[in-house]
Amino acid sequence: MSKVTTFIAKTLSFRLSLRIIAALALLLMLALTTMFYFSRKAVREEALQNAGQTLEAMVEHIDNILLSVEQAAGNIYWKMMERTNQPELMETYAQKLEECNPYITDSRIIWDADSNTVQAFAQWTTPRKVGNSKENAVVTFSLPFYDKDQKLNILAIDVSLNLLSKIVLEEKPSPNSICALLNKEGTLLVYPDSTRLNMKLISLAEMHDHSSLMEAAEDMLAGETGYKEITLDGNTCYAFYKPFKQTEVTGRAMADLGWSAGIIYPEEDIFGNYNQLLYTVLIIAVVGLGLLLLFCRLFIRHQLLPLRQLGKTAQLIAEGHYDETIPESKNQDEVGRLQNHFHEMQQSLAVHMGELQQLSDTLKERGEVLQAAYEQAQGADRMKTNFLYNMSDQMIVPVKGVLEGVKTICNNSSNLTNEETDEMVDEIMRRGGKVTALLNQLITDSEKLIVESH
């Protein structure tokens, strides 16, 4: 991690690229968030509209099937009324209903029916099972009539709930959607799982502990129109529902069946394409930002190339390579002007360094001359010292002799003869002359040294 941090800290182009990409990513995120927020809202509204249209189509389709059964039954019914005194023929008419309508699974006449079971002239009864199989549930349309003996009879026409479910489910709006039709008792008349037909939806919700589905079932039984967000098997779904109403047709016995139609949309079916588009856009955005980061890195690195060259050249100049050449730039931007200023500065520095070098050489030469003069002066000084030492050494003996002779004359003047005194005076004068000669030689040699030093 420290290597990456160090690399970022030392690489200006990478830092600039990261800042540019961060700004673009922020703007892109805001734009995408706004776009997908309103898109999701639009998809949701469209799903509501499609659900309403699908429910209308579903109700219309089921009602057309029921209406075709009712019309077929009505056509036969009036023919049967003309032959109430011919029971065998009436049975034949009833059986022909199965041939003329593909939705009818069975038709029969219930002779001498209980009057307490008939509440209306024509009605659809509560579903019932035929046989032991759960798939053999049917809903029955009944037409009561009286024979010549005024006995109540019923023309009963069965429509298979399984067949009705298959027909309706073939037109379901999405691959995973569920269409359902409830009667007023909450029994399933249409459902994709045929084993659940003739089963109460509330019981099904209790069985799977779907509280949200229970609420939707209660609204459907109350005849309400709307939708609810529910959870089925851990998946979020939307349940759309509305009451089932028969289409008014001339001659049709209208009745409030109390049925309710519903469609369950999985969220994946509603927002599947939206989510796929979202993921695709996000992937494209991430890849695009990565490529843009690479492009910015290369572009900025190329633009900062003169700065890197200036940095290297400045490092060499700092190390003492003042003649290192900085090329001129033809660019008129800030980097180009900076490079040209560095070029002028380097040339000026080179000139000053040349002058300093020349001055240094001159000072070095003069220093060498002064050093030679100094050494020569030191030699002359040593010569003077040696000369004075030699002259002093040569004068010591005569001076001592003079002093001794003078001392002897002074101390023994009464005891000396004239001849001895004269000899001693002559010796003193001889030695004094020698000292004088040495002094004259010292003066002469000193004058010569002074002349030579100048």
C-alpha cells in the first residue's frame, strides 16, 4: 500500500487524472442516478398500466368464455322448452352442448331438483370436484326450468377450471407472472397450479405464511381495486387486482358473481430489463472511466513531458553541470513559456558561470604569483637571517678581542710597559678595523638585497 501511495504522491499526471476521473464519476453518478430514478418510476407506472390492461383483457377473456357457454346454453334451452314432454330428446339436446362449445366439459339435466338450491334464473355456482382428482374441479352454469308436471329441473353445464386456467395462463403478461380468479368465497377458479384449484386463497396464504398475500386476498374478497407489494418465497412481487364484472349483453342475465381477478407480477419481470440495462450501463461506465483514466494519464503524461525534462535538467544543474542544455519550446502554453524561461535562465547562468570561471582562473593565477612572491620573500628573509647570523658570528670574535684588550689596559695600566700598551692598542685597532670592514660589508649586502627584492 505504501508503494502505491508513494507512486501517487510522486506522479503528478496520475493525481491529475484521478481528480478528473473523480469529478467525471461524480457527475456521471448524479446523472445516472437521476435518469434511473425517473426511469424506474416510469417503468413502475407502465407496469401498473400494463397490469390494468392485462386484468381487463383477462376479465374480458374469461367473460367471453362464460358468455359463449351461456349463449350456447340459452340457445339449447329454448329448444328444450319446446320439448318438455320428451325427456329423452331433452337429454340429447343437453349432450349436444359439449359438441358445440369446446369449453364445456359436461352438460346434463338434473331432474326433480331441490328448489332451495335455485336462487336465480341463470347463475354460476360454487366450484365442485368431479371424481377424486384435484384437477377435476369444475364451475357449473345452471338454468332452471319446469316440465309439464311443473317439476323443477336444472340444465347444468360444467366448465373445467383446469381448462379455464390453461386458456387464461397462455396469455399471461410475463414468463413468471401468475393469473388468478377468485369467486366470492375466495376459492381459486383460475391458478397456474391445477392442484390448487378449488382451494381458498386465504388458506393458501396461511399455509405458506404469506401475510402480505393474505392482505391482498382480503382486499380482493372485499371487491377492491388496487395493488400491493407482497413477498412470495423470498421474492418481491406486486399483486394487482380488480373485481370481475360481466359484460352487459342483450338477453344476458346479469348478476353480481362476486368474483375478483388478480395478477401477481414478480419484481424481476417488471424491472428485469431495467436492472439489466442498469448493470450494463454501470459496467460500461466503469470500463469507460477506466479507459478515460488511462487516456488522461497518457495525455497528461505527454503534456508534462517538458516538465519532467526540466526537472532532470535542473537536477543536473544543481549537481554542477551548468552547461547542460535546455531546449527551446515552440508551445505557447504555460509549460512552453516555463521551458523557454528556464532556457533563458540556463543561458544567463552559463554566461555568469563562465565569467566566474574566468575570474576564478585570474584569481588563481594571481594567487600563484603571490605564492611565488611570498615564497621568494620567505627565501630572502631566510637569506637575510642567515647573512646577519654569519656577520654577527664573524663580528663576535673581534669585538670580544677589543673588549678584552680595553679591559686589560684599563685594569692593568699601571703595571704595563709602554711597549705592551702599544701592542695591545695596535691589536685593538686591528680588530676594530676588522669589525668596521664587516659592518661596511653588511651595509653593502643589505643594499643589494633591497634592490633585488624590488
